[in-house]
Amino acid sequence: MTVEEHKLYRVTGFEIVDDYVLRVQFNDGTEQTIDFEPVLYGPIFGPLRDLALFNQVKLVEYAGCLEWPTGADFDPETLHDWPQCVDEILARRQFQESA
């Protein structure tokens, strides 16, 4: 992949639309509605199963990403391409839980 083909996505906004579900807007004008509940496992993301903590998500504007008070975050490209990434994320979380 050349530099011209690789796009750097930034989160420009988000909205909480349901329990553990965010609608995320990106700098290319697209958006994803993401249910995070299935991937909230492990030492970094597990604490976010506390809905009050999950709902404290903030946009880090200088980095163009979402971050929680625990320091948990997702790469903006992963969020942008969530439908193509979620199965791998789930597999990794399940592997981490079984280890």
C-alpha cells in the first residue's frame, strides 16, 4: 500500500445512542454505529462493562480518537472500519480471556 492509498481517519464526533452503543463520525464524512459490549473484556476494556464508566467516553480532539477515563481507546481506523475489524477483535478478546 502506498502513502497515497492509506487514509488516516480521525474521529470528529460521537453520540451515545444506546447502552454500549456509539454513533461515531469521521473526518471523511462517514459514520459507524458501533456496539462495543461484545468486546468489553480483559484488563483494559473489561472495566468499561460498568455502563456509568463507559458513558464517560470523551473525544480527544488533538488525536482524533475516543478515550475512556481508564485510558482505554480504539484506533480511529479500527473504528472507521469496524465491520471488517470486529471479528478479529472478538477473537483476540476471547483468546485473552482463555489465557
